[in-house]
Amino acid sequence: MKLIPRLKQSSIQQKFQWVAKPDKYMDSAVKQAPDMFIADIAGEDGYVFVNHPEAMRQIVTSDRHKFFASSKNNDLLRPLVGDNSLILIEGDRHKQRRKLLLPPFHGERMQTYSKLICDLTHNIISQLEPNQPFIARQVTQEISLQVILEAVYGLQDNQRSAELKQRIAKLANIFESTLTSAFLFFPWLQQDLGAWSPWGNFVRQQKAIDEAIYQELATRRTQDNSQRQDILSLMMSAKDEAGEGLKDIELRDELMTLMLAGHETTATAIAWALYWVHRHPEIKTKLEAEIASLGADPAPMEIAKLPYLDAVCKETLRIYPVAMLTFPRVVQEPTELMDYKLETGQVLMGCIYLLHQREDVYPEPLKFKPERFLEREFDPYEFFPFGGGKRRCIGEALAKLEMKLVVATIIAQYDLELIDSKPEVPVRRGVTLAPKTGVRMMFKGKR
Ligand code: HEM
């Protein structure tokens, strides 16, 4: 059995590079060690970054006595989502919470939101000024935030919804630069030095959001919510085997988790998709023809079934996966993984970014080629944007549906152009990989 290779850079160099330029860090690491390596970026022992499909399969499908889907190494998200978030609980408690949260996220339930997604896209895009520049990611964030607020929180477009939307966007935007993202990675930076300091601003935004959430929970507890379909109402009425419901603090943490995990990632994915489609006119033409083939005013669920649109969205999630890593899995007993020796306590991270860049799985990996998804079926451990196993993304169905419907609605009905001729590059945004400029575009108008 072999030892997992370590990288030649010092731990401090690795940590700074991982925070400042995560893609460059991983690109250079994989040249030193192709399938897995120890990333000395946290704790004494670092993390094992794994990008081989077979290793990925073993990690997420083995039972919990071998690789445990622990929450301990997700600590950096604690300030954002709280101690009771699905992301920060583990074992039986995690299993039960998933059971409670999953049904509302089921693919069929998501169809309820398809018209909402198309309508919101129209409303938001049509507010842009013709022949004026805009940042695609800001617009897609507005759409995805509104979708999540209505689907999860059940807020209509009223005053309270507008205020909460603004605050959540502000909170998420605190981490938009690499510098402010560093606050998540270096806890000693988490000092409240007043409202103008990044962490002070974060603490104040968080407090205002908490007040709004607790106020909403108190109001709902005085109402009959039996007819409501939003995920919060379902969570409020759900009971475990002992007949216990979720406490307010648990509801608050779960809401923050779903709102942040649900809108940040999807907004970035849609902004990337708009970039790639406009960067390649031949792909845009093909996509337009496919959408037009459905005739005027197609049903949203027909749009969601289009194969080329599906391939474009998959290729977008492949080339720069929004989530670079899976959540950690912790080794429970001395074992081996593809002939590499693993010790109890080692922390494994599925490296989605490097998996999706593998030349042996995706020839010419740096090229945006949706056709690869029509020519070949990839197995679930080769194409892994939503992770897998016990911590597989619960918002996958919503994210995929939203991506397709927003992209199709925009492409079919509005004229946009990229402003920059230079290629867009990926940069860290919190724990995700986002386009550096946010994708600067010109809104030409409605078709
Ligand atoms: C393009 C959009 C999205 C991407 C790329 C994405 C990706 C991921 C990934 C890679 C994981 C970790 C899986 C693992 O460790 O195996 C994850 C977990 C999670 N995602 Fe997503 N996600 C997206 C959208 C969403 C949405 C829309 C929601 C909710 C509305 C959501 C909620 C969550 C939650 C709660 C978890 C934690 C699951 C657990 O710990 O059991 N995500 N996501």
C-alpha cells in the first residue's frame, strides 16, 4: 500500500493559495499527485483531496463505519448557518433531519415552482434598461433569491419579503471578494470592529435577519398554516417519532442554510451558463432552435426536458463546478482506498473541480462542449456537481430546474451580449467558484 502524497509547498503557502486562488492551487497540486493528495490547508493533518471516480464512489457509498459523513470540518460555515443546520449535524440526527427536509425538495414537488421561476425571470429581466450594461450574476442572484424566498419561506413579494431579500443578499455579498472570503477561513479575523468592518457588518446583518425570521415564526404560530405549501410551513408542522417538532432555533438555522445554500450556488451557476452560451454563438443558435421547436409559449416542464439545454447546463456545472469540494467524510478505521493507506481520523474531500477536469474522463477538459453529454453517459461518480451519498445536495432538483428555466426564458426572449472579449476567469466567492467580473453584459432589449 502507498502513502498519500503530500505537496511540496509549505502549509502556510498552501493555505493562502487555497483561499486566494483555489483553482490554481488545485491545478498545480494535481500535477504533483494525480488521483489524490494531502492538502495541507487545515488542522495538523490537512485534508485528503480525492478526484478519482472510483475513489469517489467508494467514499460516498461505503457505510458510515468506514467513511463517516461528519460535520466537524464544516465549522467554517457555522457563523453563517448556526449550530443546528443540516450541514452541521451528523449521524442519526442528520439522517432524521434529512428525512424531514427531503420530501418538499422532491423533483415532482419542484414542478409547482416552474411557472414562478419563469414569471420571476421575466419580471426581473424586463426591469433592465435597454442598451445598458449589467452584471449577470447580480440579476441571477435576484432571481434565485426571490425563488428561494417564495419556495422555502413562502413569502410573497411584499414589504417584509423585500426587506429580508435585501438583507440576505447583503449578507451573501459580504463574502463576494477573496479578501472578505478569508474571514470564513481565518477565525481570528472574525472581530466585530464596528458596523463598517466586514465582520461587524456581517454580525449586524445576521442579527437583523434573525429578528425578521423570529418575527415571522411567531406570526405563523398564531395562524392556521394547513393550506400553506412552502417548505417552512412543512418544517413547522413536521414531528419526529417522539411527536417533537423543530424548535425555533432549529428552524432559524435550517432556513439560513436553505436560503444561503440555495440561492448563492444557483445564481452563480446560471451566470456561468449565460456566459458560456454567449461566448459561443454556435451553441446559442443551437439552443435557440431547440427552444423554438416547442412552439410559442411552451409549458415549463417541456422546456426542462430539452436535451441540448440539459447538456448546456451539465457542461456549465462540469467545467467550473460551483461547489469545488464535497463536504468531508472522515475515515473511521485503518483502511485503503485504491491502494493508498488511510488512517483513522483522516478527512477526505471529494474534489469535484479536479474530477471534472480529468482528461481521461473529459477529453479537452478546458473546452466548453455540451455535446459531450449527448455523446456519452457519464456515471454518477464522474459527473458529481451535487455530491452523493448521505450528504448529496437536497436542492439538486430545484437547482437544475431553475437553471434550465431561467436560461431558456432569457435566451428565447431577450437579447444580451457579453461586454468583455477577454475570457471570464473563476475566483473564490465564499466557499464557491464564481466568475470574476460576475459576467458583464449589455441588455439589448426584448426580442
Ligand atoms: C447549482 C446549484 C447547487 C450546487 C452546485 C450544489 C452543490 C452541493 C454539494 C456539492 C453539496 C455537498 C454534497 C456532498 O458532500 O456529497 C451540497 C449539499 C447541500 N446543498 Fe446544494 N447545491 C446547489 C443548490 C442547492 C439548493 C438550491 C439548495 C436548497 C434549496 C441546496 C441545499 C444544500 C444542502 C442543505 C446541503 C447539505 C446536505 C447535507 O448535509 O445533508 N443546494 N450541495
